[in-house]
Amino acid sequence: MEMAGPSYEVVVGLEVHVELKTHSKMFCGCANSFGAEPNTNTCPVCLGMPGSLPVLNQEAVRLAVSAALAFNCTIRQRSRFDRKQYFYPDLPKAYQISQYDAPFAEWGSVAIRSGATRRTVRIRRIHMEEDAGKLNHLGQNLQSSAGSLVDLNRAGVPLIEIVSEPDMSSADEARAYLNELRTVLSYVGVSDLRMEEGSMRCDANVSLKPAGFTGSLEDLPRVEIKNVNSLRNVGRAIEYEVERQSRRLAAGEAILKETRGFNDASGRTYSQRSKEEANDYRYFPEPDLPPLVLSEEWIADVRAGLPTLPDAWRTRLGAMGVADQDIETLVREPSQLAFLTRCLDYADDVRLVTTWMLSDMLRLLNAAGLTFAESPVGPERLAELLHLIEDGTLSGRMGKELLEKMFASGESTKTLVDKLGMAQITDDRVLSEKVAAVIADHAKVVEDYRSGKVKALGFLVGQVMKRTRGQASPEVVNRLFREMLDE
Ligand SMILES: [Zn+2]
């Protein structure tokens, strides 16, 4: 795909909405659960009935502050809720309770890696708000729809909105940022983070900065792409938008400040509304809620409850000697780190453990659709298996076979080794006989080897492996052949 020419720099900022995984909604006791019968998780508060009053969900505040602290944000000890006013059929109150000019968290950061590039993306603010309901259009799309059904189960579900500075300069960096955001949030455990179910949603602001531009980025004509529904599509939407804006600029046309949608099928963005007709939300302080006051002690308590975060893990794993690319694979999934940590209670060789985890174990788990937390072969069992490889009882190949059998049967390492008679043959006396027999049967190959064809040795070793059904120790067999054939 054609990217911006050398005379423009891509400027991307992201606004990410994350639904918080609380038991109940933000301002009422209704269940916060996805997939219930439409309009069953509702009450006078989230339906916006006159006279009903909101009560702030403390758990939502704790999750929101945990997330903000994980991104190194400064927590405002006194913040406020505001009413954002607009009309839409999925918003029964005709306003959304949000935070406007006093968000609870500001100035955080996310370190990203995109290829060889490392950079820090600043987070400008994180605020809390309630979600709106959902419209289900009958038929294929809104335009051809005969009607729309309103489901208010989602109305009042707690959200945080994470607003970045426009610090990203490509679709790849935006993907890396979202990936890291999602990884950190998965550690903190504040959300399901399912983009396809809408529990994580992303708006992307894209503009092109002319070379030598020294003004404020705010003055650049900015296009906002709304509600992109997958990580992959965020990248596609940005790539398309960069191409579209470059084309317009190359043709001498202006970029309009506007809101655009993204069409998954065509891979294109399309105009939704221009910013000139943008809403004026007439924010004002929410009169039914007191200011949100958080004590220093309470914030310290939330901070103390945070788990070890990805960056700390990167440092720790690096110090343990884990290879860089394995570190990146490991930190993407907290259950892998838990498994590794427990495995190291029984095993010493961290590289051996990570190699087995990320190759054979991961392959078996993926095929079975399981995570490390659900693995039929637990950390202790894997460690046992690796001990048998280290002490020469099993060859690497036999280890793989045994792992598959353990995976399928759930039986212990030792039981299976005994049952299947799998132990590796390392006894010199037993193997010497086999080696001697192979030498006698393959005089021609032996001659080749002696006359300098080193490769012939592989064939001879293979014959012994065959005759022992793979149980001979390849190291011992190799040594015995050399002892008998090299003079
Ligand atoms: Zn309710």
C-alpha cells in the first residue's frame, strides 16, 4: 500500500474505550453481563426514570484507578463527574455521565516496540464514564433497515476512556500501542478486553504533518475514525486513511476535519459527519453525584495490589537469561508467566523450560484450544519430563513423544515411562552389541566412512536407532561407533 510521501509525517492518536469487569453497573445495582436477554439488566436508574438517583460503584473506581496506575498516570485526588448531553435512542437519559475537565487520571505512558523502534506514547488522560445502550438494526444495515430495536442492558456499564497524545507515526505503531495497552490491562484484570464483543473499542485520530510544520498539532486537519472493532482493522483503517489523505494532498485538495467510519469489507473509511456540524455537548457538573475524592492511602493501597507488570517481567526474564523473542511471547499472556514461574520451582534450566513451553507445549495447547492455566500437563510434570531429558533417561525425541502422551492421558511422567518402557538405553554393553551388529551388516557403508565420508556415520547411527525403536541414546551410539571405527 502506498504510504505518505516524504513530505508528510503521519500523526496518530488513539482513544480507547474499555468496559470494566464489575459485577454491577456504574451507578445502579443491575448486572454487568454480556449476552443476557435484551433489556433484562435494567432498572429505573439506567433507564433514566425521573426521580432515580445514581450511586457510584466503588469497585468500578478501584478498577479504573488500578488501570491508570498501571500506565503510570497521576491520579487526581479530587475529580468530578459531568453530564455530556446529546440525544440518541440508545441513551434514555439524553445525557451520559462522564468526566470532562477534571478526569481522575492524567499523564501516563506506554512503552511500545514496533520492529526496531522503541518509543514512549504518552497518555493524556483517562476518565470514567457510563456506556450507552445498543441499537440492533433490523436487516442488513441502518440504511435499508425497517426499524431498530433498543437494548439497554449495556446502558450504564462502567467504562474508562484512555486518550493518548498523538505520539504514533504509523499504523504499526498504533497496533503496537493497542497490543501493549491490552497486555497491561489483561495483567491488571480490569476488563474482558474483547474487541469483537465491544468491551474494548478504539477511535483513531489521523492527520498528516507537512515537513517543517512548527505549529500545534491541534491545528492540523484531523480525521477521527470511529469505533473500529478489531486490532487488525485499526491498522487497516489507519493505512487506508493515510493513503487517502496523501492522495488528496498530492492532488492539491484540502483535508476536511471530519468523523469517518470504517467498512470492514471494502477496507475503506467513509465520511460520517463533518466537524463543522460537530456536537456541542454542553457539559456541566453532575448535580446528583458528589465530587470523587480519593485519599492518598487508598491510592497507595490500590497501587500495592497491582501485579508485576509486563515491563517488570521483561527485566526479570532478561536477567534470568531468557532470549529476547521468547520474552515478548511470554509477556503477552500472564498464564504463561504463571506456568513458567511454577515450573522453575522444580526445574533449573530456564532456557530449556521456555523452549519446551513455547514450542511443543504451546503447539499442543493451541491444537486443544487451551491456555497454560488449563494445561493437562502441569508445571511440575513438565519439569519432571525435562529432568529425564537432562539426566539422559529420555532423548529429546522421546521427550516430545512422552509429552504428547501425557497431554492426552493426563498420566504422570514416571507412570508413562514405566508403562511404555520408554526409558532411553544408555548402557554401553547393550548398545555395543547393536553397534557391532550394524557394522557387520553394513560393510560397504563402514568402508565409506573409513575412507572419509563422514556422513555415513549418520546412516549407521540411524540403523541402531531403528533396531532399538528409537530408545538408544544417540550420544552413546555415536561415541561407540567412533570408538570402534576411528583408530
Ligand atoms: Zn440499572
